[in-house]
Amino acid sequence: MIEVLFPLVRPVLHGLDAERAHNLTLRALAALPARRPPPDDPRLAVELLGRTVPNPVGLAAGFDKGATVPDALLGLGLVSSRSAAWCRARSPATRARGCSG
């Protein structure tokens, strides 16, 4: 789906302010129906910091800062979210409460 839509949307996104383009992209991803990504070819698996990830394509925390579109990012080998990193840094008692305190 992205292969079809991106060429149409690219000129518009490139003409926008970066923050506005970012927000529109997140909204568009949130509007997509949830779907299961196709399985990764086992040859793509890589070892990273002692963990095996299914493919070498990752996304850093800056794209989806609040983890608002996690389903749209399924299929990436590794996704880092500021919210998840913040929760892991908190105490076990805070994590049990859902990282709210």
C-alpha cells in the first residue's frame, strides 16, 4: 500500500514544514487498518546487543515519540519508543502501575 501512496503524497510532504509533515504522517499511519506483516525471511535475522531481531530495519525513538502508532510499525526489526525506554528506566512498582507515576 505504501508503495502506491508514497509517490502521490511525497511532493506534498516535501513542501510542508517538517513538524507538520511528521504529524500528518503519524495521523495517516493511525488511520490505516491494522494488519499482520508478512513473515521475515530467516536470512534477514541479525544479532543486536545479545538479542536476535527478525530483520535489520529499525526505527529510532524520534519518529513515534509517544508510541501512538505501534501497529503501523510492525514488520520492522526493532522499534524504539521514548515511552517504552522511559518505562523500563522506572522502578518495578511504577511499571506495575502502567508507568503512570
